[in-house]
Amino acid sequence: MPRLLDWLDERQPDVVCLQETKLADDAFTKLLGDELSGRGYETAVYGQAQWNGVALLSKVGLEDVVTGVAGAPGFPDPEARAIAATCGGIRIHSLYVPNGREPDSDHYQYKLAWLAALRDVVVAAGPAEQIVCGDMNIAPTDADVFDPAAFAGSTHVTAPERQALADLMATGLHDVVRDRWPTERVFSYWDYRAGMFHQDLGMRIDLMLASSPVAERVKAAWIDRKARKGTGPSDHAPVMIDLDTAPDGDIGPVVPPPSAPRGARGAKKTTPKLPQNR
């Protein structure tokens, strides 16, 4: 909580999408309600004790809140993995996509079915201005992992997962970070083992997908790597987009730059530790 509040005070975002809150709704409100309202945020939460959990914070309105993904399977019961609301005229979906665990496992099939249901929801939602974002637990291409060979046989990079993501994007969504930085090394997740973060051995699995009218308004899109530093950080860093104006300028794909220079692919044989959950 202290890291979140400090980050809100530093970056002053208008809308914030949170994933993996691991708190029931009443616990979230008790912990953060006063702190957030004091900073001007309206809050919508969809929580679950110990696991999962998503939230939306907004200074620009919070209307027509919907929790969950209609038609999505549970595991075995529905999980708190999606929340959507209209903020400042944009329909925003904050998502915590199932991990998948192991290819061809029951959880992997659950992930694919969940993503198919999400696609149907995005199509049915209808508004021209949408952002579908969060922890997608899929690296879109080999360029979005530090070494494709190190991920062979793992979830997050398999062809069916990438196809499910491509099907979602085929509804008219743009990967605004990659569109803005098509050839740059950009990661949003680094596991906690010593050296992985500082050597920039990561993955880009946290995505901002925007419909064309929103994508055309993007003035900056970047990963706030500074938020991954220090004591007790998340293993993910915030993905930031600025619409219409960019207070910090168009400052690069990852801010500040990685600690280590880019290395040759295949040079690091460390087996990645993927983000795991229930």
C-alpha cells in the first residue's frame, strides 16, 4: 500500500487499473478507501480474499461498472479477474488474465476459454473508445521475452495463447506501447530472483490495448521501471499511456532505462520463473 500511494502521488494518473489485489471488497475499502478518496479517486473493486482481484481508480468519472466477464468459465467458480467502467468517455477494462500454469493443463484450457469470452464481451461492449488492459499473462511475440529459447515449452508464449490475444486484438485494438516503440526492448515483468531485474531479463506481459479512436490520441506510452526498484516492489512495473498531452514528454519506452545494456539473445541460459497463481 505505501508503494502504491507514493506512486500515485508521484505520477498523478487520472485512471489507474490494478490487478492481483488479493483483497475482498470490504478489506480493500477499509485499507485504501480514505487514502484514495482523499486523493480525488472514485473506486470500483472486484475482489477475492487471498487471490486474484481487480480495481479501477478514476479522477475523471466512473460509470456503468461491470464486474467479471459474461460467459467466461470459472475454475471451478467465477474468479475476480475483470472489471470495466466508463471513465472520461472511454470504456476501460482492467484485467487479470488466468496464468495457464502448464500447457494443455486444465488451467491452460480455462485461460483460452476465458480469453474467448473476453473477446465476445469487447465486441458486444460497442463503444468506439475502449482500452483493454492489465496483466494479460501473454507475451505477444518473441521480441517480448529476453530469450525465446529460455521459454520453450512454457506458458505465456505458446501459439494458442498468442492466437487468443491476436483474436482479441482483431476486434480493432492496438498494442499502443509496441506501436510506439516497434523495435525497442520493452519489458514489464521481471521475476524476483537476484539479477533478473538488473540484467533486464524480463517479459512484456502487461499490455495496453486501445481502440483506434483512443490509439490516435496517444502522446506517450511507456513502462515506469522506476516503480519496480527499491524495497518490496511488485515484480511488475506500471504501463503508462498519456492521451492528448504528455506531462513528462515522449520520454522513451522504459523509464529510467534498464540497468544493464541489451545482451545478445541466447547468451543467458537462466530458466525463467513465470508468474504463478492459483
